[in-house]
Amino acid sequence: MKDFNTLVTEHFKINSANITDMLTAQDVPEWDSMNYLLFIADVEKEYDVSFTMDEVLGVQTLGDIKKILRDKSVNV
């Protein structure tokens, strides 16, 4: 299983040293709507979870995604 930061690095082309829970779409040029949805799909597949539409649309930061995963009992 890939770790969360590896998925972030692969999708958004961010150096792992620069990944923080506070990163938003405004901070990451590669975080457009298509890449975001592809990222969520890979997160769901990697951790065997499903996000609701409200969860997908409510995310503002990488930390929000990690919180959703923790709420689904995923250790990130």
C-alpha cells in the first residue's frame, strides 16, 4: 500500500518535503479539478474506501482528506 504522501507526490508533482496538511488547490498548480478527482479515485482504490460526494466537494486542504480517511479508520 502506498502512503498518502506518495500519492500526493505522484498526482500533484510536489516534493514530499513540501507536503503539509494545510496545502490547498491555490498552493498547488497541478491541483485542478481533473487531477483532484483522479487523486481521490486513487486514494479510494489504495485504501479501499469510498468518499461521498459531500466529502469530495467539501475538501479544502490535504488535511481535510486525511481527516476523512481517519474517520473511515484508515491510518494516515
